[in-house]
Amino acid sequence: MIHRLVDARGTRIHLVEEGDDAGAPLVLLVHGFPESWYSWRHQIPALAAAGFHAVAIDVRGYGRSFAPTEIEAYRMLHHVEDNLGVVEALGAERAVIIGHDWGSPIASTSALLRPDVFTAVGLLSVPYSPPGRRRPMQALAGIGGDEEFYILYFQEPGRAEAEVEPDVRGWLLGLYIAASGNASPPADGGTIATVRPGGMLRDRFVVPDELPPWLTGQDLDFYAEEFERTGFRGPLNRYRNIDRDWEDLQTWRGAPVTVPSLFIGGELDAATRMGRGAIGRFPATLPSLRGSHILAGCGHWIQQERAGEVNAIVIDWLRSLEVVR
């Protein structure tokens, strides 16, 4: 795998690529929170071996990519612009884009706004839902009852950072396990998606004695070293723009993503479970859907927990697409 820094329309983006052969179709991989290009480590060589030019980026605010300090610099339109800039920097005219977690709405919005460039889209964990009538912060306000939904907990600058940054490795381990298919229920019977009054997310982390097979100590060390260097302000600022995104995308209210699409979710993934309504609306919102898969016993970190299954599904889908032939 080759590491590069590219100028993406004036933004420095770090990427990792393999399979850059003449004529190889470009597949752009976009990670979520709190991860990096490394979350695609199992997909990059598999896609390259299947004949594709696999490129995984560090989203702005992560790794070696540009990390502006302003909250507004992380609005969705900037992420779409970054993706367009990466395609151009690689000398390509079009790409298939695949995203996980926050990378999923970044990918779907890229395909929504520029279907001429992003000619197919794969979504992992988070299903596509078009911009609606209500502001997201209003819609989220009622979730959690007496407790605070995690996205609301992330809104105040510095608050979540103060929880995470004193023990980055321990916090990442707790979150990775808690959101995975290997999670044990919190002792108080609550959920990691909400925070008790005056509490923290980590209060409900249950860490096992041994790591699961999909997460090695080296994997955890890599993630921890990245975030110990960069901090969490940039990644958390993505959550602080959801109402700005809603305002920016009102022209596309209710609009479907019309390019060929794919969805993969985990049976035990809270993001997929909460998105059941959106999945049910796929016939209208993803009219060119080529497959929707729910992986039994799988949690949130789909392409890491079930790398082989995800690789097979994605490669079969890519090979079915006329746009990459």
C-alpha cells in the first residue's frame, strides 16, 4: 500500500492506495468516527487484487489530512468538495464511492450532488435518508428520555474531548468493543447511545479480558497513536454541523440517490437498527439499489468485524456495475 498526500482543491488529504494500474476503476473509501483510512486495511488489498484502484482517505480532521480549527469547516459540503478534489488529484474523471459510519452520509451526499463523478455508492452501517423537513437537532432532542443522546452530548466544544483525550487508548477500546458484535450489556441496563445526567459515555463501557479476533493490540495502538497526535476536535466537529448540513441541502429535500447503490448493515449495529425506517424507504430513496445485506451477529465496525464477507459482497457488486466496466 502506498501513502500519499494530495492537494484536493486546496485541501491536504492523506490517502492510502493500491491497484493503480492503467484503466483500473477508482474506488474511493471514506471512513467514519472515530477511525481513519486504517479501517479499510482489509478492503484495500482485496479490491486491488480484484482489479480496482482502491483509495482510502483520511477524512479532514483525521490523521495527516488538513485539520482546520473552525467548526464550520467540517460541514458536509466541504467533505464533498474534498472527495471531488481527491478524484481530480488522482487524474480520474469518476469513481465509485463507499463509506462507513459518517463516511456513509458523506458518500451518499457526494453521489447525490455529483452523480456525474460518483457513479455508484456503497453505504455501510448508516442507511441513506434524504434531507427532511425538521432540523436534525430538533428531531434528536426527544431521543434518550431523561438521558442525553450521544450526538447531543458531542455538541458542546471541549466537552467530549475532555472525556476522551486523557486516556485515548482506553476510550477507543471501550467504544470499539461497546459498539461491536462482541459487546456485553452495561451493568446498569442502559445503552452506550445515551449519557446519564452528569455522566460520560465511558461510564457504560464494558471491556473484556481479551480482544476480539477482529481487533488486535497493534490495530488499537495504531488508532490510539493517530488520535493522541491529532486530538478529537476535528472529528467531533463533524457532529456539530448537522443543522448547517440540513440548511445547505434543502434544495435536495427528499431527493433520492439515483446512481447504483449497495447497503450493508450489522444485525447488532445500533446505527442500522435505528435506521430501519430509512431502510424500509429504500425503494423510493435508493431506486437503483443493487443489494441490501444485514450481517447476522455483526456490530458497527462492519468492514473490520466481517472483512471477508464485506469484501465478497462489495467485489460482486462492483463487478456488476456497468459504470466500472
